[in-house]
Amino acid sequence: MNRVPDLHGEHLRLRELRAGDHPRYERIMTSRVLTRYLGTDRMDAARAHDAFAAALAQPLARPRRTYTLAVCAPDDDTMLGTAGLLVEDYGSNAMLTSVVLLPGSPVVGHAHETGRLLMAYGFGPLGLHRIWAGHRTDHDHMPPVMHAAGLTREATLRQLFRTRGCWHDVTTYAALAPDWKRQATPAELAILDIPALAAT
């Protein structure tokens, strides 16, 4: 199995999804508010159930290309959000995906840390060279989050995806492994040093 070890940051922790996370996953994916800026439309309960089942099965894939992880507080196993990494089928690239934190949870305000932990895992054990992310151009509070994650703005992609009947432009950002590693925190350096075999 291609399981990700728990990734520990200063304010939160990422771990693999578990069956007991289903209610909170469904709460996120069926919420009109929490899915507002995602690249997919809000799901109904049946579709959310199927998406959760697919996410639970990700560690069984060989090679594993998708990593949907639960966001938790450092000392509590309760799922407080999701974050993902999608490894692309060409080159040595991946995309950060679907960072959603439940309102009122203690990890709110630390979305950048989810990206940083995933990038440390991608640039370390997964051996990636480039990781990118994007946000809708009308998602005004995201630029500082992207910069805090160590990502550099690159371009605006016009009408990249369609949700709620509208096409959306997306601003993209990226980080390259050599540059990003130079500004990694001690916790991120520990993830970068995880042996590649431990990532499988």
C-alpha cells in the first residue's frame, strides 16, 4: 500500500482518511458554502459517498496519483478539513487540490500549512520537481495564503473550469523543489528526509 505517514506541522497534522471521516467529508462536499470556490460543483449525499469511497481506496493504487488527506489538530484525530495532492501523469509535477477547513475549527487560518506539508512530502519522498496550485480570480483572500505556502504567482488561466453554470478564471502559482527546500521549516525538513521507501 502507498500510505502517507502522518505529516506534522506547527498548527495542524495531515493523515490518511479513515472510514469514520465519512460524515465530515460529506458535510464538506455537500455544503454550498464550503464548495463555493472548489473546481467541482457541490455534491449530493450519494455522490459524496462515492467520492469518499474512492478517496479511501487511493492508497491501494499503483502507482498512486491522488492523495486526499484529512486535516486534524496536532493532538486530536478529528477530521477538520481536507487537502490533496494530484500527481500528474507526465514530467515530475503535481497540483495541490481541494484545501477546505471547517469553519470554527482550531486549524482555520493555517490553510497555507496544509500546502506546505504536502509540498514537503511531494518534494521529499515522492521526488517531485514542481508543484503548482491555483485559485479562482475572485477568491480574494487566497493570494497571501499561496505566498505563505511558498508558491510564486505565474499566470491567469481563462475559463479553466465551470461550476454553478459559470466559467471561472484561475490564477496559478508554483514552487520548484530546489527553491522551496531552501526555505523549509524544521518540521518540513523532517518530512523531506523521509526515505522514499517509507512513502510506499
